[in-house]
Amino acid sequence: MTLREAAVGDLDSLLHLYLHLHETALPPEGEGLRAAWRQLLDDPGCHLIAVEEEGCILASCTCYLLPNLTRGARPFALVENVVTHPAHRRRDCATACLRRAEEIARRAGCYKIMLMSGARDEGTLSFYREAGFDSGEKTAFIRRL
């Protein structure tokens, strides 16, 4: 397995992997999709982390570094879209992605790294707890737009 940041040619592989996250269909091809992809790749605060094996992306997460005016102006990190292909779960692929996100956050001087999960199954919640995330420290509120 290779742990790396996603590259220009990884868009299709990531979109197919996201079907195992919460997507129900691939997004329509178009300038909007290509613009979003370029924006993500060009943003120095965005890290698309991938685990690859034999040319196939098995797992991924996105780590965003966000500037902050509190905590001594130290940034914080937000992790989103943690996903592993079902055929490759329990191989520590997502754990490797989260560890890389943590390394990136530490190097950037972040004071915290956070993620939210819509998962309700205890296996997924235990996975995040075992990876060092605390579900009891804060309360998340979401308003869909």
C-alpha cells in the first residue's frame, strides 16, 4: 500500500470510492465538477489523502487546514469524507489516512483536528474513538443548505 496525496488523474477513482460513502450516483461531468477539483488540488490548505494499492485507491479522507484568530492564532484541521472501499475494510487503510491528516495538522501547528460522522453503527463510531477522536467533548450542530 502507498499513502499519498491525490493527484490530477485521481478524480474518477475518488468519485467511484465516494459511492461507498454516502453518494448514490456519480456527479454529472461538467465545468462545475472540474472547477471544484482544480480548486481542491490548488488549495494549499486542502489535503486529499489516499491509500493506493496496485493503481487502485482503496481509502481516502480530506484534511482542511483552517486559519484561526483564537488559540494564539493557531489553525485547526477539519477531516471530511473518510471512506474505505468495503472490500478493503479492516486493513488499516482509513487509519493510515487519519494518521497522515494528523501529521499534516501537527506540522501546520494546528491546536485541534476534528471530524463529524453521520454514522450510527457502533463499529464506525468505535473506529473513530480508537483513532483518538473524542465524541463527548463537543456537540455538533448542522444546518443543511
